[in-house]
Amino acid sequence: ARLRDWSRGSHLQLLSFSASLTEVFAFECIGLSIVCAVMKAARQLLKVFVTRRIPQEGLKALSLSGLCDVQLWDSDEPVPKDELLKGVSGAHGLLCLLSEKIDQEVLDAAGPNLKVISTLSVGFDHLAIDEIKKRGVRVGYTPDVLTDATAELTVALLLASSRRIPEAVEEVKNGGWSTWKPLWLCGYGLSESTVGVIGLGRIGLAIAKRLKPFGVKNLLYWGRAAKPKAAEVDGEFVPLDRLLEESDFVVVSCALTPETQGLCNKAFFTKMKKTAVFVNSSRGTVVNQEDLYEALSSGEIAAAGLDVTTPEPLPTDHPLLKLKNCVILPHIGSATYSTRETMSVLAANNLLAGLTGGKMPSELSL
């Protein structure tokens, strides 16, 4: 403004130095441009720490916002704890994954600037919720978008376990396939079967919908309460003991809570049919893996399929990996390109909303 007033007020003086009106106008525009550039440079960007290499769509959303100074742990591997503590220092926003434990130490390292934590997951048991709530930090997560992909993978895992697909592939590769044999590699089919789903939430219901067309005769489910949407799959709400005793397939898709942690233990497996197949795509700590190993190796149950374990990754010398009747996948429930891209954009938009005080697309109610 001073530059403009000066240029206008000194018009005659400038003419005495043989300056034209065009030159005066050009000088004014250059001065205003410099001022604007200085103001833009002086604007403080909000520090955001991203704990892993994520799909480019999510990073692009952060960059295009013009709000963030994005600092990225540029690796597919988890960020070491010391680097995490260093990275969050002074951050206004944190975009993390399920593998990062956001505990009191991390929150202390972040300091009072931290406004929002956005996790690229539907689960949030890696977050110290009580500490986060005390500090007034908002939390975003990514429900719904991975429902279909996880349900598809769970069905694939059930079929792989019950029809012994990994065993069959190995027999082809190692020369075990000699001729057709009436009882060789026989498994269990879904037609006319009873399926029990533990946790008929979004993902549990999506799994049930995909299983019904295989000719499933009865769909039982158990959880905290009966679900109105169970009618869509003719689901019957039953006590857990009945579900275990009657089901040919037991599928776990519940949330991890104090009540469900360690739910699938020796007593649980003992109640299942000896011909039953157990599948878990929820959380690894829902299952007591030592008890599962005993049930599988002793013939207490027929087979199991796991997409989640404790720990992750599972050590290569773990006893479960030595069993032919246990199929273990490396937590790939949501691993489709489109799902991961959608998750990354949702996580980015949650974070941006938290930074600006706006409404998050998916905010966790604390």
C-alpha cells in the first residue's frame, strides 16, 4: 500500500526524471508482486508426518492442499521408533498405519501442536485412545472403503483352506500328482453347510452375502446384539456355544475389544466340529495361536485360514507354518489397487479436515 501511494504521489517527480506513465505502472506492479511473494513465503505451512510410503493419490491430495509441509518416511517398511519420534516432533498432523503404535511416548514427542491423527486403517487398536482424547486430538480412520476387498479375500481364504488349494498347488509342483485318486486332497464344500459368523458388522455381513450363493443352508451369527440387517442373509442370532457346535465353517470378523481378545482359545476350539474349518480375517490377537496349533495338529478341527497373526510378520519357524491344514496370508485383506488408493485419499482428506477444523469424511468418535 505504501508503495502504491508513493508511486501515485510522486507522479510529477518521476516525470522530471523522464519516466513515462508506462514505466511508473510497471514499477508499481513489480513492487506489488514482490510484496505478494514475500507474504506467500512467510505463510507457515503445517508440518505433517506420514509414517510410510502410501499410494500417490493420498500424497497428491496433501500436496495440492497448499496447507502442508509433508515429511514422509519414504519406505515400504515400518518406520523405526526413533525415526517416528523424530518425525512427529512439532507435527500438526500425523498420518499413520496399523503397524505404528501411537502411544504416550509418541504423543509427547509430537507436542502441543498435534491436532489430528489419521490412520490408514479401519482398526484403531494401535492408538492410545485415552491419551489422545485427553489431549484433544481428533482421529480419522478409513471404514467402509475396504469392506468389499476384505470380504472377497476372506471367502478366498475359506475356500483355499477348506478345499486344500495350497496343498494341491504344491503337489503339482513337487511331482506328487501321479494319477486321479478317489480320496486324494478331498476337502469340505459350502453346499448345504452351516456357516457361523462371529461379528456381523459391515465386513461380516459382506462375507455372508458372498457365501450365501454357494448354497449355504444355515447362516448363524453371534455378537454383542442382534443385527437388523441379518435378515438380508437370513441370519440367525444365536449363543456362541451353539454357533460353534453347529457350524461347518466358523468365520471371525469381529472388532478387537477386551471381550474378544483371546476369544478363540482351547475351550472355543473344543466346541467346534472335528470337520469344521476356522477362518480369521479380523485381528490376530482374537486367537490364541498356541491353542489353535493344538486343535489343528490333534485333529480337533479340520483346517484353518488366517489373514492376521500375532505377531506380524509371523516368524518363519512358527509351528503353524509347518501344518498343511493351516493357510496363512500376510494380512492382505484390503490389498487391491483401487481399495488402497481410496483408503489413502480418505486418510489424507481426514487429516486435512482435522488441520483446518472442518468436518472429517470419517472421524472416530472418542
